[in-house]
Amino acid sequence: MMFSMVLAAVGHQEAESRFQRLLTCLSHPPSYTCVRASTHLAPLEEIRQKLGEELKKQQMCTSSEKEVSVQILPHPLIPDVLLLPVDGPRPVEQLSSEVVVGTQCGSAVLRGANVFVPGILASPKFMKAGDVVSVFSDLEGRCTRGATSFQGMRVFVGNGVAQIDRSGIFCTDVAAKGVGVRMVEPLYQSPSFDGVLPNLAFLQNLPSVVVGHVLGPLPGERILDMCAAPGGKTCHIAALMRDQGEVVALEKIKNKIDRIRQNAKMLQLNSVKVYCFNSTKAVSSDSAQEHEGPPFPAESFDRVLLDAPCSGLGQRPSMSCTWSLKELCSYQPLQRKLFHAAVQLLKKGGVLVYSTCTVTLAENEEQVAWALETFPCLTLQPQEPHIGSEGMLGAGLSPEQLRLLQRFSPELTWDQTGAAAPLPYRADRDTIGFFIAKFLKK
Ligand SMILES: C[S@@+](CC[C@H](N)C(=O)[O-])C[C@H]1O[C@@H](n2cnc3c(N)ncnc32)[C@H](O)[C@@H]1O
């Protein structure tokens, strides 16, 4: 029914053409890399200069050219963002020696990463360290680990130099780690940030950085991040608070917890408290609670971030889609359960931000419409900054309400944001698909 409402609102032809553009841009990485600078530790300009020097050193080692230049621009509106252009797709010739990697690894390579050993699924039978190989991403998860070749659905992501023999990858008792293929001719050229100024430069998609600013945490406040791993937004919140106050990070999956702690430690943030906990159960009935951690009494937090588990359909680059309809539909009820806990845990007068990295109406505008109806204490608030587009039609929200929402929809301007457009202009449009809503609890 919602689909027919969208069609009625925008027209069949426009909906079809927008969908095709969406598919195209989702299969490409954004045309720049976004770095969140640790401005709680050093001024932006100092970080920009240091980063420039580090990346120049890196490029001098890998490039045959004598003069290398690295372009790093500050974002015109967001004070802790640096932008670096990505060059691609470039003409790269495919070789006969082939390494196949998993989709996640392939996507990371398209965004500037090297291939790490755990991502390698197949390699030539006699591959030795130093061999030059072509790297392919397995689109459907069909390649068997340890194979010597693979002819299934795959996509070329560039050429690199093997850093390890085949036997070191597949024939050892101890799982090997570290770089397995160093990319020398990637399809999309952008700096590898592996080990580059780890405490000052944090790779984060632009809309995710916007979320932290929209939440607007202040020093001394108590903030809850309900779905926190790997902790990018948790750490941003703590940095915006100059590490004064408390950021409680909850995450349901145990083996993701360490990553949040490592990130907080690396960024020198002591105000982050991490707990492995199911946030749907984070409200305690005991209002005189003594212990520090979850569950918490109602109205415990000044601000709550619900960066919800979602279908992730806005992620870029995404070269294949193996979702089932059942899986896609499973998120809306879970998000609503989390929303119930979020509203209860928020103090009166507090701010709740709901965000997803997906494009569906069901997980975004429909959730906002449901929340406004279910919780009369909530009102939608303007967002600062607001660099995306407004909310999408089809969920029954008024034009004023849609204007208060922020949607990052790369397909809207896909044809106009070519590499020729100035970088800051491209940066706000050529993003991953993302959604942000900000509420005030009366
Ligand atoms: C979109 S990701 C969060 C990304 C994170 N906010 C960041 O910026 O780095 C959603 C996370 O929620 C976790 N999650 C899912 N259900 C949860 C629940 N009931 N309670 C707590 N965490 C949950 C998932 O394991 C996943 O790590």
C-alpha cells in the first residue's frame, strides 16, 4: 500500500527512473573519502597538515612519480570533517593471476583499503609473496575458502602485490592476519588509512558525522547510545562533549564490544562506558537503582541516540544483494521495540535522534509517523546541520514534517555530481543512503 502511495506521489516514470539511478550509485563508492578529525585533541588545520604529510609519505613509497600531491579539504559547514577526492573508476588491466575476496573485503578495497588475509577466499595454486595479482570480489558468497580459482559472479576491484605465500594463508593452524595483498593499481584510487594518524583521523561516512552534530551533546551531559558497535558515533559524541560527562554505549553482540573500547582508547576518550546489553530491555522498573550499568531507570539520559539496526540498503559500494524479503521486513518491529525503550530512558526536555543507513520508507518515514502517533510527548525538531534532502513522501507525514527530516539520497543528483563538480558540493550529495530524525520529549 505504501508503495502505491509513493508511486501516486511521484509518478510511475519518476519512481522507476529514481530506482534505476539508486541501483547505479549504490554499486559505486562515493567519489570522496570522509575523515572525522579529532578536534578534541588538536585544531583541524593542524590535523589537515599532518594528514597531508603522512599521505604524501605513503604515496612517495608507492608511486613512481617524483611530485605527489594530496588534496585535503575542510567541509564548509562541519567543523571536524576533512574530505579527500577518490579517483575512479580508472582503466586498470586485468591479469591472469587472480585472488578472490569476500564482498565485505571487496567493498573496503573499492574505498581505498588493502586486502587483509582473512578476506582472501581463493588464490593461485603457487602464489608467492611478491607476485602481482588481480583482485576480484565474490558477489554471491559462492567461492569456497582455499579454492585455486573461481568462475562464479565476481567483480574486478584492482591489481596488487601478494604479501604472503598461498601456504601462509590456507595451510596454517594459526589464522594469519595483516595485509595479504597490497593494492598498487586499485580501480578506485584513494589513500589507505591503515595505521595513518589513528588517534587524529577517523574514517566515517559524512551522514554518520552529521548524526553526532544533530544530537548536539553538551559537556557534562549523560548520553545513551543504544546500538553502539563499532563505536564511531559513540566516540564522536564523547569528542563533542570534550570528554566531559558520560556516554553510555550499549551493544547486544558480545564480540563487537572490544571494538568500541579500542576506538575510545585510541581516540583518548575516557567518558565512554561500554556494556554488552540488549537495549530493548534497557529500562529498569527500579527507580532507586544503585548499580552503574544497565538496565537504567526511566528518564536517566539527557540525550539518546538510536542508530538502529537496519537493512543497510544505503551502504556503498554494494555490489550484490543477497537479502530475503523476510529479513528485510524483520527490522521494523525491532526498531519499534528499541524506540519504546529510548523514549522511556530519555528525560523530559531531552533529545532523541533516530538514524538508519537504509533507504526504505518502512524503516524511516513510516517509523517517524508511527512514533509521533504512539508517543504524543514527542515532537519533530529542526536539524543542524541539514545538508541532505527532506524526508520522502508516502508515509502520511505533512510537508512541514518532511522538511524537518534529513535523508541522504545519492540518486537524486547522481547525474549532476560527476567528478567535475567541486568537492564540497559533491560531498553532501554523493553519500551513502542515510536517514536522520530528531525529536524533543516534552
Ligand atoms: C547500525 S549499527 C550501529 C553503528 C554504530 N552506531 C556506529 O556508528 O558505529 C547497529 C548495531 O546495533 C546492534 N544491535 C542490534 N540489536 C541490538 C539490541 N537489541 N541492543 C543493542 N544493540 C543491538 C548491532 O549488533 C549493531 O552493532
